[in-house]
Amino acid sequence: MPYKKPHYGGSRPSTFRPGGVKPAVVRGQRPVRQKAEDELNINEEITASQVRLVGDNIAEPGIYPISKALQMADQLELDLVEISAKADPPVCKILDYQKYLYQQRKKAKEIKQNASKIVIKEIRFGPNTDEHDFQFKLKHAREFLEEGSKVKATIFFRGRSIMFADQGEKQLLRFAVELEEYGRAENMPTLEGKRMTMMIAPLKKKQ
């Protein structure tokens, strides 16, 4: 049997739903929804006398009295959601608010997770790397930066090759200059023991 939203007195469904946010306070007979910071005004929480309706569930987008907008949402068994409260009149959509809220939170979580994932790819070469090998490693570094990864360029000094530290530094600085269209150096070449490193971060893509 299909689920039908319950009514709690009057002609409009309550803003409380099974599985949704439980009411914290009751004024008279109508449950009052306790909103989280990222939630919008819905249904009777909208105080404007008229609203601008937009969205896929509206045959004729435009400005409607709040009573008419609530009635239209009720007929579709959906919610009237105030998506832009500062507009004049406020902009609203008719939709399934719990589904909308779930999708928005899921999207925000994915963005946060992607932002927190910092992938570092290491490129290794010696202080006297020949030109062919240098260009080969440069090509890989471009690919890594384009995919959004950081590049850690590392020069290893084996045995007496530490005598070529200056040459290694020049190699890293050239490496950074060659990649300036794809990334920016986060630091100058740093010598730690027998290896010299430089971190290059990808440039943010223009929207």
C-alpha cells in the first residue's frame, strides 16, 4: 500500500514526518520542527504573503499568494521550500524536502571528502639526469598536476654525488619553471640528508 503523508489538523500536512526531525516543542496542536543550521524554511514556516515559484513541479512559474502555493504543494503531496529567503518575493520550490536535504548533505560530504584527499605523486631523478630523462619525468609531472595531485620532486645524491648539490637545486628550480602553467612550487628546494625535495601543488582550474 503506497505511503500517504499524514495530516495533523487543518488542510496542510505537518512539517514533521516519520523518519525526519522529531518536534522539540508543541504550540497548541501543531508540532514545531527543530531545524538544523543547514535547513530551510518549509510549508507554514514561510512567513511571506506571496512567493515566486520555480522548478520542475510548476506548470507556470511565477508569483503566487502563499495560500495558493501551499495548496499546490499539498495537492502534489510535497513540500513548499523557501530556497531564497532574501529575494523579493522569496523564491520557493515544490519538492520532497527530506529527499532534497539528503541529496544536499550527501553532495556537501562528497565535496569535503574530495577536498581532504591530498594525493602526492613522487618524481625521482639524479643531479645529472640527461635531457631525455628530464623531459620524460616532466611529462609525468604534468599529467599528475592536471589530475589534481601534488608532485614531490626528489633528487637523490648517491655516494660522492652530494658534491653536485648545486646542480640538483638548479634541476629542481628548472623543473618548477617548466611546470608553472600546471602547478606552483610550495617551497624552495630543501636538502635533507642525501636527498633534495621540492613540492609542487596543482593550479586551481578556472570555472
